Amino acid sequence: MSAFDPITHRLRHGCQTMAFPAGAPPVLPDRHGGSLRVEGAKCAEGCAACVPVCPTQAITRAVGNPVALDLGKCIFCAACVEACPTKAITQTGKFPMAVRRREDLLLGKSGEEELRLAIALDEKLKKLFGRSLRLRQVSAGGCNACEADVNVLGTIGWDLSRFGIQFVASPRHADGLLITGTVSRNMELALKKTYAAVPSPKIVIAVGACAIAGGPFIGNPQILNSASSIVPVDLFIPGCPPHPLTILDGLLRLLGRLE
Amino acid sequence: MNTPREFFLMSNGTSVPWTDVPEWPAAEFVAATAAEIERGGRLCAWFDVSENSGTRLVAIIAFDSENTLAVGRSTPVTKSYPSLTLLHPQAHLFEREVWEQHGLVPEGHPWLKPVRRQNGDHPANGKFFRVEGGEIHEVSVGPVHAGIIEPGHFRFQCNGEEVLHLEIALGYQHRGVEEALAGGAHRATMSQMETVAGDTTIGHATAYATILESLAGTEAPLRAQWLRAIALELERLANHTGDLGALAGDVAFLPTSSACGKIRGDFLNLTALLCGNRFGRGLIQPGGCKHDLEAERAAQLLAKLRVALTEVDEAAEWLWESNSARARFEFTGTVSAKQAAEIGLVGVAARASGLVRDVRFDHPAGWHRFAPMPVAVWPGGDVFARARVRWLEIQRSGKFLEEQLGAPPDGEIFADTGSPAADTLAVAMVEGWRGEVCHIALTDSAGKFRRYKIVDPSFHNWIGLALAMRGQAISDFPICNKSFNLSYCGFDL
């Protein structure tokens, strides 16, 4: 090897950063199901085949009502899709999934078959954060998968910093928090202190099924089941873990950077 | 009562009726376990089983060169027993864990304090070891760290730049994994196993599936075992590549750092090609696998694998050829072979201290019975050795996949397992990318989990990082830490 090898390698490969969002997003594998669509109107009468197969209790069906699926609790195992005899629950293959309000993740009612994607921050916050957003990441009872796929956004293929978004070491330097994990009781104090240390105005982003609703560990007494039980959350990004593309899409929607 | 002479011998991925496990009164059991370790054994697990009349201690000991596991238990104890840690330090955390959960005091344990117990809104860390002296200062780091990583607390005792002692306090990620398993399997259990340590989804999911299959007296179809072995090596490739990049990044060697960051993602995408999820979620289930790797998909995977392997080869070469990067790795954070054996290191960290220790080789189960894997060992015990072992394993995993993808066994990928046997103990170990993932289940009279014990490789290895930092400059902590890259959640459970 010569000292120039890394340089010639760079020249040979050129720019490896994806074209998205200006160009097409990267192609997801065929077995990646994407977001879900729930058409309660299609439910057979008295059928609740999907309810017991869901590992995270994301699906309910009250007597006389159509099925209700909470995409915030969902870990996207697709057991319900397989169990449904009338194809009321289907995979859409769509990667955008971030929402601003928790209730926008509830699917099933007429007109609410799919999630209601996030709208941008208000003008004042967009002016502050739209071109420069510094986030402090807090892993609180996570499994290191959401953390890993948030980290991926910093690699050359994704290059998050081209949007002015960066992860910083100190909450004092941050405009907000990005939280992953079930929020274990053992992290409650640390999360509260970190939030308090971020100067106002500040935003909070909850990434992954655990941070939204406890994920696979929902209901365990050792966890608090959501970031929103401790701090106000401005953006929910579902998934287990969400694909990096889903996370990036959510961040850009929040900042009004997607057309 | 008659005291038994010998432990029950079994192999990886098998089970034994609980009543067949020999028992000793506690003090004799500790002595018998110590004797087994002295004749070449290694403590894979030491845990508790509750009974009305007290708590039983259970030991799983591996005899690597004999491909055998030895199992024994104590009669129920209340209050205390003589500490095994005094004889064999590798028991230190296991004894703390049993004490934390049952109040059973290991008499003479030199550092008895909580492991992960909750104390209000934070873990009960207990008192930290403190070096006294006018020139000593203490550095306290975490639980929230500077990067995007899991939480843990590090307490350094320093004299100037030199670290005299590091104490690592964890527990922040505790989600109640083992507690939730009692009375299971439940409908969430498979998903919980996949997220014990989310970067080791295949490792933990395979161990769990093997446990249920073994308890039911069956095994997964060969093609499913083949798929699991392939997914396990893809998991290893992604993580090892990420680690090489992270190590390069920590010494500001950016070419390898940025290349490996991207290639790691390419390996994760191969797992997604197989099952739709980059971490292998939803691939494995008790009884087999959910997704097949058809010929066309296998060919696609192989083609992409070859590109990624060529790229990682190039990126690693820059690192090894860079004298300045190597100089930062060599003789930094050394753990001697003797220390490694005493504290019971496993996985990459053990092999980098020259220990021949790999479940795929020593205790082959599943597909590894038919496709053996050589052990990648490097002497030295320093950061360089840990990086080098990863590099050797990247090459071996690549070769393994190239061979295996071309030679799939025919058949189904799933077969119903049936019900787990009652009152039975099962042990399953998998060589995850960090090291030995060990699961143990004991069923009750209805075949439900009475006790389920999980030992992530990190449980053995965190103390290795603490030892590696002794006498080291505190500025070397990041590369020492990355060279181990241990799991917080896998430890905290």
C-alpha cells in the first residue's frame, strides 16, 4: 500500500452520499414491509384473530367496534398481517412514519387507515432550528439497535450534517433530545437531568417502539413505557428499530425540509 | 445423605431432568465447583433457583477442550455460603447477582455490592472504591455519554494522567428481562429475546430457540440451522467492521473510519435482504426460521457480500499499514492471558489474550456440527490484538459464508417443536460476535419457565476493560473501551 491509496480510493468512489431527499430514496429490501394500513371496515364480524398474536398488545378490538392498531406500540413483526383473514391489515412498503402527535399513530377508523405524517415545527422554531439543529442523544433502556441506526445517519452514505443536523456531546450545546429505549426506571433521573440541562426552547424526538410505548417490554414494572411519561415529545418515529431512512425522513419533516 | 462425586456432563444444546442434576450441601458445592475449575473448567453461569426452603445455587462449567458442559447444584441455602470468588475471581459478578436477588451472602466476597438493582429513579450503585492521597483525583463519567451509545457509569481513580483504578457501575438499562420470563414462554418472549442485546439479535434468538427445541426433545430442520449460521456470521461481519471503523475513528484515522462505517451498513443490509430487518428481527423462531434464502436470493447475497468483503479488505489494509495508527493500538490496554483466564473472559477479548475459546469450535451445536469454524487467536491482549482478532474473524466469516451459500441443505425451514418437557434444565450457547451467549432454562411441572438465566458475553468481560485500564493514561480510555465494545443492555437485562 502507498500513502496515496486512501486518496485514490476516494477519487475512484467519488461522492458516496445518497441523493435523497433531492433525488430518489435508497431502495429498501423486498421483505421490508414498511408502514401498516388498517382498514377496520374490512374486519369480519366477531373476528379478533390479530389481537392475541400481537406480541406488544398493539391491537385491540372492543365489541361492536372495528379493530384498532397502535403503530406506536408496533414492532412490525407482521404477525397480524399473516393472521388477518380479510386483509384488513396490510403492509404498505412506505418508509415515512414520523408523526407529531401520539394519536396520529392510531390506525383503523374510517379516514384513519394510515398514520398522519408529521407537519413541520411552527415558524418561530423552524427559524431557530430549520438550518441548524443540535441534538443530544439519550439511550434509556434501549437495546442498541435504535442507537446503531441513529449512528448510521452520521456515516458517509447518509451524511446527516449536510442538513445542519448534528449530535453533540453536551446537553448545554443542544437544541433538543433524541431519546431511544423503554425509559428504564434506572434512567429516569439521568433523563430528567439531561432534559433540564438543555436550554429552552427545546424539542424532543422519540425514536423506536420502546421510546414511544415500551416496545417488546411494554408493561414491565422496571420501565416507564415511554419518553413522553417524563418529557413532552414533539416527534414520534415508530419502528423496531426504524430504518435510518425513516429516521431521516422524520427529522426532515420536522424541520420542513421535505416538499 | 450421599455426597455425589461428579457433575452431570452434557453437551451444548441439550437438556437434563432437574432431578438428575447432582446436588451438594452449599459449602461442598462451592468446593466441588472450584475443583472443576481447577481441573480446566470455566464458569459459564452461576445462578439461583428458588425453593420453599431456600435458594439453590446452580453452576454450569465448560470444559472447552473436551467439548463438554458440567452441571451441578447445591441443596437449598438460606442466609449465606462460602464465597467461590475468593478461590476463582471469575465468579465475582455471579455471586453479587445472586446476593442482590436473594440476599444470599457469599462469605468473604471482596466487593459485594449491587449489580443492577433499582433505587428509586437510578440504580443502586453502592459505594465506589477510592484511592486516597493528596495527588489523587477522581473522574466520574456517565451514565449519559458523549456519543450515541448506551448509558453506564465509569469512576476513575487517577494520579495525573495515569489511571490507578477504574470501577464500572451499570444497571441503567435494566428492563426486567429475566423477571418477565417467569411462567413463560409468553407471546412477547421471542421479541424480548431479540432485544436482550439488539446488536446480537441472531445470537440471543438462536440460543432461545435452541432452548425451546431442546426442551421439546427436537431440533430445527437442518436448513433452518444453516440459515441461523449464515445470519450469525452476517451479524459478526457487520459488528466487527463497525468496530474496526470505530477504533480507527478514535485515533483520528479517518479513511478506515469512514469506509468501515459505510461497509458495516452494507453488511446489515445483507441481513435485511434475508429477513427484511437490518438486525435480523423476525428471522428466527422456535422450530426454525421464518424466511428462506432461495437460490436466487442466495446468489444476490453472495454477490453483494463479495463487494463488501473486498471493500473491508482494502479499508483494513490502510489501518494495518499506518504506523501511526498501529502505534496507538500496540501495548495499549493489555490484559495478560493469565488475567484473562482468571476473570473468565470470553469471545474476541479472550482470543486476543491468546486463549483458544470459541463456542463454534469448542461446543458446536446446530449447523456448526457440520461446518466447523477455526478459532482466530492473537497473542498480546492489547487493543491491537483485539482489533486483529476482529480482522481475522471478518476474513473467516467471509470464507464461511462463501462456502455455505453455495451448499445449502434441502428441506423445510420450520417444524413445530411441541411442548417443553416438565422439570427439565436446558443449556444453549452461541458464539455471538462479542463472545459466548449462554441461555439456561428450568421448567416447572407444567413445562413453563421456572427460571430463565441469560448470560451475555459482556457479563464476563466488563471487568476485562477495568483491568485493561490499570496503569493506562486516561486519554486511552476511548480506544480501550471500543476495543472491547461491550453491551450495556445485555449486562443489565
